[in-house]
Amino acid sequence: MVYHSSFVDEEGMTKACGCPLLPLKSHIKGPAPASDQDRTDIVDEAITFFRANVFFRNFDIKSSADKLLIYLTLYINVALKRLEGCRTLAEGTKAIINLGLEKVPVPGEPGFPFPGLFPLPQSQKEAELLRNYLKQIREETSGRLLSVAYRPNGTPNKWWLAFAKRKFMNVIAP
């Protein structure tokens, strides 16, 4: 059984293209609201559930937060592929920074991984809001992923990097 997000659709939650702009425990500047440091956020859920959810080919969406969880699961898969050949934390950090510098596509643009997952943006402002949120959440996920993909001594954690070979929902990560 696939693991779903604990975040449910709430009234008053800001959305862009149907994607909820959930609070993050982040120091990275962006459109996401701040979350308490002691609460679990969507990035924590994505990293926690990644190794179980990556085995599923189908994902039953129960809330809009599940769509964001799907997006983050694929992003973690892409990030692990980039980290696969990096033998030290310094090399991994460099690879993740380069991944963060890539352009973030939004629904309707070439390169967006799941066409149809989110509706197309109604305006350029909405597209930019989603792009900035996805960029912020990707940077936050990358930083936290490094702490689990590498041990405290800077060597790779094979129990995490082994999942770079997995395909999530039959999507081949670039």
C-alpha cells in the first residue's frame, strides 16, 4: 500500500496550478509559508516515504498534497541518480547544487515530469508562483537528502543510493 501525505486539503490553503503551497521548515527564501521546526513538513514526508513509495507503479491520489508528494518522490529519484557517482559529500553537494541551478519547468512546459498531474497555469503570475515554490522545495529537499544519502563521515550511504536505480511510476529519471 502506498504511503499518502498527512496534509489534507484545507480551506484557505494557497494553491498554484492545483499544487498546495504547504509550509516548509526552510531557511531558503521563497513563497512557502514558514513551518514550526518541530513539526513534520512535506519534505520530511517525501524523504521518509521515498524508499517505500518508489516501488509503486500506481499512486492513488487522495489529496492535492499527494500530488506534491509524487513530484518530490520523482525529484528525490533524480537527485539520487545525480549522487550515484559521487564518492564524497563534497562531490555530492556540488552535484546537488548543479541540479538546483537547472530551470524548473511548470505544467505545460517541456520537461515537466507528469503532464496532467497539475492543471495548466491560468496566468504568468500563477506559473511564476508555482515555479518559485517548486524551486524552493527542491532546494530544501536537496539539502535534507544530502544528510541521509551521506554518513556523518562524508561517505555515501549505500542503503539510500541503491534506490537511484529504481524507476518511480515507470518514469525514467533524467
